[in-house]
Amino acid sequence: MAKPTRVTNQIRALRFSAGQMTQGELADRIGVTRQTLNAIEQGKYSPSLEVAFKIARVFAVPLEQVFQYP
Amino acid sequence: MSFQVKSAIAMTGALAVVYGAYFAIVARWLTVTPADEIVYQPLLIVAIVPLVVLAVVSHVAIALANPKEADASDERDRLIALRGERVGGHVLTVGVFGGLVLAMAEPPPFYIAHTLPLAWVLAELVEDATRIVLYQRGT
């Protein structure tokens, strides 16, 4: 059973709006495995601040447009 | 399934097969021979060989099946490895203190010599199982 974090994200939507970028492509660009990116997308893992910033930088958006915290 | 999950599953299987067989053999000896007369040392030492062979062969096979992911590791893998080691460490600590208490009771050395490897095997199994669960459930 998944144990979701309270952090939500828009990575999947951002990937599709960025030319349907695959998980593997984004994972390679930010230096994590595809499995880790999948876990981040599904809310099963909260990444480090460094990885979070790298994701935001790939899509050229502010961090809070990628991740949200209630 | 990542290389790390497959690795943890492979090590769990190898440990369960090799030391499951070892402890089953030794337990059978114990039913027919007094503990202080059992010559367990050669088998205990030799048991490490099939474990190493199984570990190496399984990891080579996993790596060959997906060479790109074979050495891929990131912050999540390191976090999960640390959490697995912490949980396994608790089991090992309990086992070591169990062995210490047992030694104070001065039983035949056979029992102490098996409490410690049993604790190590259980600790490794718990560590690998923790890693597998954390990969599936989330951290």
C-alpha cells in the first residue's frame, strides 16, 4: 500500500506540456533513475531540494508551480 | 523494477536458500547428536561459498538483463539503503546481545556459534525486506 507524502506535484502535466517528455528523459536531465522520478510523480517520495530545483529548472517554472504543500 | 529491488530480492533468495539449508542440516544433526559432539565448523565456513556464488551469478544476470540501470543509483536509493541498514542493525544488535546472554549461561559453544550467524542472517533478511517494502510502498 502506498504511503503518499503531503507534497503534491504537477510533474506529469509539465512533462506533457513540454512536448510529451518521457520520465526517462526527465530523469536523465536531473540525474535520478526513472524509478525515482516515477516515485516522485506518484507522491511516494519527496525529493531533495536540489532535485526539486533541477526539475523546476528543466521546465523553466518557479518551484511552487512544480510542487505544492498544503 | 529497479536494479536495487532486483538485487535485494536476489540476496534475500540466496540467503534464504543457503542458510535455510545450513540451519536445516544442523538442526537435523542436533536431533541425533549431542551439541558438544557436532562438528559443524567445516560446513559453517564452507556455506559462505554458495552464498557468494549465488550473489555474484544473480547480480551478473540482473546487470546483463538491463546494463543501463546496473550502476544507476541516486538519493532515493541511498536513503532506502540507509533505512534498511538501520532496521537490520536493530535485529543484529538484539542477536548479538542474545549471544552474549547465552554465553553467560555457558552452554556448549555450538549454541553461541549459531546464535551469531543466525542473527546476521536474520538482520540481512530484514534489511533486504525493508528495502523491498520501501521501494514498493514509498519512503
